[in-house]
Amino acid sequence: MLHMIDTTIHSFFKNKSVLITGGAGFIGSNLAETLLKNEAKVVVLDNLSTGRRENILEFESNPNFTFIEGDITDLETCRNACQNIDYVSHQAALGSVPRSIAFPEKTNWVNVQGFVNMLLAAKDAGIKQFVYASSSSVYGDEPTLPKVESRIGTPLSPYAVSKLTNELYADVFYKTYGLKTVGLRYFNVFGPKQDPNGAYAAVIPLFIDRIKKHETVIINGDGNTTRDFTFVANAVEANLRALMCSNSDAFASVFNVACGQNFSLNQLFDLLKSKMQIEALAEHREERKGDIRNSLADISKAKNLLGYEPKVYFEEGIEKTIAWF
């Protein structure tokens, strides 16, 4: 990823210690890269179940980087990881709506019990700020667009329930114990280091991989499903802003992390073909269970309280992602 060093960010994070759970994953490893460039001391905790060692290999020669192979479902591991840490960015989770429908108990164990373990460990270690990944899936069946943080519907999957539960626990830990928590509702984040393989791969790396191999692209439903596709640099920016935030109105609150624009799966497919200059075929299959039909974020709250601004919009993000793949 290309980063201009922002002097405000650099002076804030220089010599500060940041624990990133799930730091060998897609978003976590991109965040680790940016923090190391800003001379932070970065500790990554990851059990490598969905994170990948190759995502963090380049950091291992950096004296400011420490990797702990461990699991957030073990409270003692969480406590040990929080020792001598200033800030926590909690990215570790078992992602994917379809996976949660297939394995609800595992999703709950990792995403809820693991989350509570991290909150407890952070509280007891006196962590200054606890920023965590939530998801746009919490909007559930609420039909209004754009999505505004204060208005959510009924969750449509175990994954969505787990993320909503995280938000409730984070609220309680701030109000009861004074742990400063900030939640980030990610909208379809994509970019470098995202895995195109496996049964639960995200749509953009999956499409790129199939087009590159001249294979038929599978589109769920009629292709008119829309998403607020968000390049990973924007998710990193939101994490930095949330970790730096001193406005008490932001604590125990959640923020949409997106670009405030949406595109259909058909538009995505056409753009990828055109940018990759490869002719490809698509096959439409039935809609997936638990999927939200249309997604579009109102990002004014994040702008106002966190100072968040999207750095990279959809088309430029697609170009950067194709170049990386």
C-alpha cells in the first residue's frame, strides 16, 4: 500500500504500543504495516485460522514488531498479549455470513466469547483505547438507505448477531468499567492481502481470481445487489482516527466505515473485466441466505466525530487491487 506519512498520525503513534488481534488477517496486516511506518510498536495476536503468515512475513525483521501465535478464545492468552500495551485494535473474528449459517456455534465462540475475553484483558491491563471491528451486517432487514448508525433492523445471520452483541458489550464495558471503546461498522472492505481462496472468500478477490484464470464468474442472484465497496486504506484510516480520538461523544459508539457510494455486483463485474482487459462470462445463481439486498452508508458521523475521510474511492481501489493481484 502507498502511504504518505501524516505528521499528526506519526507523532501520535511513534513509540506507542498497539496490539492488533487478527493482525495476520487482511485488514489487520494492512493496519500493522501503516502503524510500523509510523514507528509504533506493533504486537500481532493471531491463531492463523483465517489470517496468513505471509501477510506479516515482511514485518518480522522490524524490531518494533512482535508476533504472538494464540487464540482470543483463551483468556490467559488475551491477558498476556495486553501486557505493556497502550492501544488495542481488535480485528480478530470468524468472518463470513455463509460460514456463520453453517457453523453458528463456532461463530459465537470466537466472535462473542473471544470479544469478551479481549474486553476483560484490556480493562484489567488499563488499555487507553479499545477499537474494534463491527460490520454493516448489523443493519439486517432495516430497508432505509443510506444506513445511519442509530437505525438498525433485525439481524439476518449468526454473524450479524455476533457483531451486534460485540457492540452491546463494548457499550457496557465503557459505561460500567470506563474502558474507552469505539466500534467500526465495515462495509465490504477489499484490497491487497485479501484471500481469494477458500469457501468463504469475499466477492472482489474471488471475481478477480476467476477472471484472471478465464473461469466463469458466479454471481449470487440477479447481480443488482448493491454494496458500498470500501478500499482497505479507508478501514486503516478509520482505525487510526478511532485510536487517536479523544472526543468522549465517540466512546461506546459505532461508526460506519465506507465511502458513501454503492455499486451493483453487475457493475463490479463489468468494471473488473474492463480494467483487466479480459473477456469473461458470468453465471447467475440463487441469492445467498442472510445477505442484505442493498447497502449504502451515511459516513457523516465518522467524519464529524473521528475526522474520518475516505482516502481511496471505488474505481481507484479496484485498480490498486488488480495491480496487487
